[in-house]
Amino acid sequence: MESARVDDLVDDSESWPDPGRLILDGFIYDKIAGFTDVAKHLEWLSKGDHWEGEFLPQPYAQLAKVYREMGHERAARVVGMRQEQLMRQDARARGRITPDGSVGAAFTSVWADLRNGVLWFWDILLRFTVGYGRAPGRSLVVLTLLLLLATFIASRAWNEGSFAPNSDVMLVSDGWMGLADDPAVVNPAVT
């Protein structure tokens, strides 16, 4: 189906060929007739998104475009996130260096593995915090969790007396002494 063009894609999962026998790169369609289950379509794409070891992102971009044009915005975002995830995995795989026994290749391999580790961490962070930019609402959850963590830490620091001025001038000022002597103020930094 490489570089083929159709108007309506009538999809039937029973007719899908085995992985490695399907090339979807350049396949263009305007509409999907039949089911629009995003999980099934991602399964279909996974059967034809690699050819001779190379990842082909175009089938994902095409499916996301068609979903968007059909009014399935959430499904388009899911496809886009999967495309981004696979592109990042492919970039890390291409960045790997297999040592050949030489010292130079060994150091280059270690450096590439460290770089891939950082890229993997960044990939996970982007996937779960903002869905690679396609699910920015997730950042509100992360922000709420960070705010709760900061509040918890600040509360613990206040209760143990760590919130106190570190300046001698401030500690003997009338304002601070007034707080320290006021029985209504709970813990103006435990002394």
C-alpha cells in the first residue's frame, strides 16, 4: 500500500497481513469507513510502520489527520502521542553504538548510552506530564501534585521551627519579638 491513495478506507482487521508484509509509508486516505477504534488502528499501523529496520512516521500522521478531519480529536491526540513515542524510541535506537573492541568505540558507546538514558528520562517526563504537548491538561495534575508537595514540606519546616529569620538584627527586632511573645501566634519559629 506504499504511496497508494484511496478516498475511503474500508477497514477489516481480518484482512490485515502479518507484520513485515505491509508497508504503509505514503498511503493516503480521506476517510475511514467502518470502525474507528483507535486501539485497533494503532495495532494496524504497528504492522506496517517499519520497513527494513527504519521507522516510518507518515502512517501515524495520516491517521491522526483523518481522525481530526472526521471529528475524533481525542483519537487524533492518542495517535499523535504514539507517533511521538515511537519516533523517540527510534532515535534512541539509532543513537546506540555497538562497541567493536576498541577503546574509542567503548567510550563512544558509553557516552551514547548515557545520552540515551537522559533522552529516555526526558521522553518519560514529557509523555506523562503533557502527553508530548498533545495533552496539556495533564500539566494541571502535575502542578497540583507539586503544590501539595511544596505545602507539605513547608508545613513540616514550619512545625519544626525552620521558618525563622537568620539575621540577628531581625531576630531582635520589635516585630519579631512581638510575634514571639504573642500567645495567639502558634510557633513563630520554635527557638
